[in-house]
Amino acid sequence: MDNILLEIGCEEIPAGYIEPALSFLSSTLIQKLSDARISHGKALTYGTPKRLAVEIQAVAPKQASLEMEVLGPPVKVGFTESGKPTVAAEKFAEKVHLQVDQLTVKETPKGQYLCASVVDRGQATVAILKTLLPDLILATPFPKIMKWADLRIQFARPIHTILALYGNKVIPFKLGSISSNRFVLGHRFMSPGKIKIAEPPEYGDAMRNAHVLVDMAERKKMVNKEISKIAKRLGGKVFPDNELADIVTNLVEYPVAVAGKFDPAFLELPDKVLITSMREHQKYFAVIDQNDKLMPCFIAVNNTHARDMDIVAKGHERVLRARLSDAQFFYRADLETPLDACVDKLKGVLFQAKLGTVYDKTLRVQKLAEFIGAEAGLNAGDIQMLSRCARLSKADLVTQMVVEFPKLQGTMGKVYALKSGEPEAVSIAIEEHYRPTFSGGQLPETLMGAILSIADKVDSLCGCFSVGLSPTGASDPYALRRQAIGVIQIMLNRNFSFSLAGIIETGLKIYDQFDADHIRNTAVSVQAFFQSRMSFLMAEQGFAKDSIAAVLSASSDHIPNVWNRVRALEGLKAAPDFEPLAIAFKRVANIVKKAAEGSLGQFSPRINASLFQDPSESTLYDAYQTIKKRVSRHLSQGDFALALRDMASLRDPVDAFFTAVLVMADDPNIRNNRLTLLERIGSLFDDIADFTKISN
């Protein structure tokens, strides 16, 4: 069995396009081969700015044979009453390349039908691929695509070459005016010209010899090695930035690093400003000393080796000097205005057309933060400081530095707040309130930052849901999923046990444009959205689906309690006797549910022990009375594991009750009394889990 190799050679593709495209090409080609009954090994991907390549190992030379049953006409249509074949039978036999006497009869729900067993011997793999590969190339998704010349095909960038091999054979096809062959192009400057690839295993070495490292892992390793070597020579180390290393890896075919310097006077700028200036526009790596202080130098990664790398370095220095001069100008200009004076300027910055300006949002967040602060037990002085944090939280959005570098929002707010004489706690909260910036990202480290972050995110969620901007499918332009997950993670991290529903309701009421019905309906939607994010996070953490459904069905209001309950339930499920326990309590829950709907009877105001007809009723009632007190104590202490363990001790009296008595007694008083007893037992679980959601 031979390998398939496909390389699409094109003009430079944006770095962010490469890995998603390779993932699509490899996964789709694997799926297409499987669908075509062509056995294969694993997929390997290779990519640079000028080529996308996928190699599939150990591919069978042809499709696997497939034996099929083909139904023909009904027997009564295929043969006359005397048994003579009709034209219908003869035509069917001809279609499947058999004689009429080779046909069989198959019984179906619709009667007897003529049937033929046929074998599809399959086509050669190359024959399949010459149709499959051009369709695959054109189906590759990109954020933006383009046309070129007078061709009707579209791709991320104009395609110049297509290499398509199966073993040592070319897979022949044409895409626009480009014919597939066995030639690829080397490095544009260091090894121009065509390179012949005899068969797929030669590809990596042949390209390496042509100064192209097609293996992205190998190329990234070389990037890191080169920049580390240069940083060491400069007496420092590379400022860690794995994301930038990934970007640079996909900007070059053969990395060549060079060091540059900048005027130490620029070190007056905050570190993040310097790093962002180097990183965002120029893709330069910052260098730090052994004390993690920025050094006045940087490292650039080029796509080629020049005869005089000093000239290359000077070019990089000239470009960076202009960037840092601009940043220095913005910084000094911003410092002339106190941060508080920027707040009014937010009136000219739109948050969302139906939700007002960023200034309006600031006022809402201020009120909501004060409410949450009170819920968290902050004293009056701390709440006043929290209110100040909220007022200044978005003020840096109108500074020149943040307008130029939006990623510095919050960071510059912290810097400018300190320069304006604000307390350190206020400045830190301004920076932290954007956290986490992604699922699993760094959380606010201070209490003020955590509360402000929750207030900001809940305001956005409430507002967007109120005006119909909830996420749909893959569309989430306001990052509401990320913001909801951020709120959940902060509340878990801080063990904030106050009511999420209360925060949502307050957040909605602060908007003065919605009536009570709209607020009520929106609150339900926002809470359901939070519940779906909790379910997602718990599933990601490995909790069972039925456990998640059970605890969320009971309540999702106090977030740390939700996690404590699911852990307790998972612990109980691990017990060897859990299954019969679950069955017993599901039976209780189902009966109670039907009774609540009015289809079985009705609950009594209290349990009347004088109506007990069997000792099992008294035993169960006494056990309930004892357990109820212990469970109440455990729940007040947040110990859900002990509460569930005590509830589990009711299993034997519950089983005995169901064995000894008929719940649906003829006497309505006895029936309702028994239903009420079961309802009281079921209520013990109401705050922990809905056992009807537990899988058998």
C-alpha cells in the first residue's frame, strides 16, 4: 500500500488560515476515503505560508469489494402465473448482469420480490482521487476567499502549483488552468525553481534541502531555538509568548532570527505597551533580563538569510523606532488628562444601538456592582470604593493608547488610574474586570476585581438578551458564552454563594426601558443560558450527563452549591448499592410528580399518623422525621455528601413501604396521606438532585 500526497502551492496565505485549512483537508480526505471503502492509515499535515499539504499513509490501491442485495420487481410482476419470466424480470436481470434463473426471491413486508446478489468490485484509488481531490481543494473553507485571472475557481490566495501523488504515480486532474503533477517550488529566495518529488516519503527531506521546513512542529522548534540563542547572546531571555511563536511559525518557511535594539529612553513606557507595540504590528519578540525586566532590544524572525544581516536588523530598528515614538506620544498625551475626566467622553462611544453608550453601561455596572458588593458582605467603605472602580472601569477606552492598541484596555486603565492618584485597589480592579478573557483564562485576583467583572458581564448578558441578541448556533458576536462562563468560574473560584437569579433580576431592573413582563421573561432566558453553560463546564470536567441533569433540574441558582451537589451525587453513585437506591427514589419522585399534576390524588396539609394501616408506614415516617433534621443541618453547612448519605438510609424503609402497602388505596384519606408521606420524602432531595434524571 502506498501513500497519498497532496500539496497546494499558492501565494502567501495569512498565518491564521493555515492550521484550520489543514485540519479540514486531512479530516475530510480521511472521511472521503472511508466513505469510498478505501482503507488507509493516519494523516500527516504540512503547512507554510505558501503551501498546504496533506499526506495519508498506507492507502489501499483500490476500493474494497462490496456485496449487495438489489431488489427488483414483485414476483407477481416478474413472472406469469405459469412461471414464465416477463419483460420486467428480464430487464432486471440484464441490469444486474445476471441470468433470470440466477435471481432469487426475497420476503419483504410488502410481499415477495425478485432479488439479486451483486458484487461491486470497486475502482482503483487513483480513479477515485482524480475526482475527489479537486472538489476537496475547492471546498476548503477560509474566512475570506478570492478569484484571480479569468478563472472561475476560488481559494484563499491564487494557486500556482498542485502536487498530487499516489505512491510514485501522479493523480491526474485539472483545477482551472493548473494541472496536477509531481513538481513543487522551493524557497522563493534561497532555493527558487522546481523540485521533483518521486514519491510521498521523499517530500519532507526534499523540501528541507530546498530551505523549506514544511513540518510546522519542526519549524516552530527552530524558531524557539533561534530566538533563545540570540536572547542568550544578548544577556537575557525571550519574553514568553507561545501564541506569537505560533504566528511567526506560520509567517515563514525557513526561520532566520536577528537581534535589534531600541533607545533605552523608550523604557519609560509601561512594559505591556512596549511588548504590544513590538508584538502586534511587527511580530517581534521582547527580551527580558534575569530579573524579568525588559531590555532595550528585540528579536525579529525573517523568512530568509541575507548576506548582511546587520542591514536587516537596522531596517527592523527603524520601523520599531517609529512605532515606539508614536506610543510614547500617545502615552504622554494621555497623562495630561486625569482618568476621571475621560468618563464623560464615553457618552460619545456606542455600546450597542438599543442599549446606549458605554457611559450608560458604566452607570448600570456601577449600580449592579454596588448590589453585588452588598450581597458579598462588603462594608460601606468598600462598596464606595467598588463604585469608584466601576465608574472608571471603561474610561481608558477613549485614551489615545487604547484607541491605537485595543488589547491594552484595562491595562492602560490601571496605569492611568495610578498616575491620576487613584488607590491601588481601584487601579487593579480596572485591569482585572476584563478577566477571564477566554475559558480557563486568568481570573481576577482581588475581591474588587472579581465583583466588578461579574457586574460588567451580567450587565452585557442582561442587555443583549433583552434586545434579542442571544447567541445562535456558531454566532456569538458579543461573546456572551465566554462572559457567562467567566461569571461561573469567578463565582466558583471565590465561592460566591449568593443568588445568581437575584443578580440577573437586579441587572435587568437597572435597565429602565423594560416592563415587568419583559424583565421576567428575559430573566428566565438568561438563567437558562447560564444553566447551559454550567452543563457545558461540568461535562468538560468529566461529570456524568445524568448527574449534571439531575442537579441542574433541582436548582442552578447558587453556583458553588451546584458543583458541590454534583460531586456529592457522583460520590453516591460510586457506591455498589446505588442502582437499587436510585430506582426506589425515582419511584418516589415519579409518584409525587403525578400526584402534583392531580392525576393520582392530592396532598394533605400534614401527615396523619392515625391513618397508617401498616407498620411499614410508621417505620418510614419515623425514619423520615429523624433524617429530616440531620439533612437540614448538613444542608445548612453545605455538606451535600453527608446529606445524601443520610437520605440513602431511607432506601430500606421505602422499599418495605412499597412492598407492604398499595399507595393508591381505595380510601381517599389513606391514599392522600400516603402520597403526602412520599411527597415529604421526595422534598428532601429537592435542593440536591432530581432522581428522575438519573439513568438506570
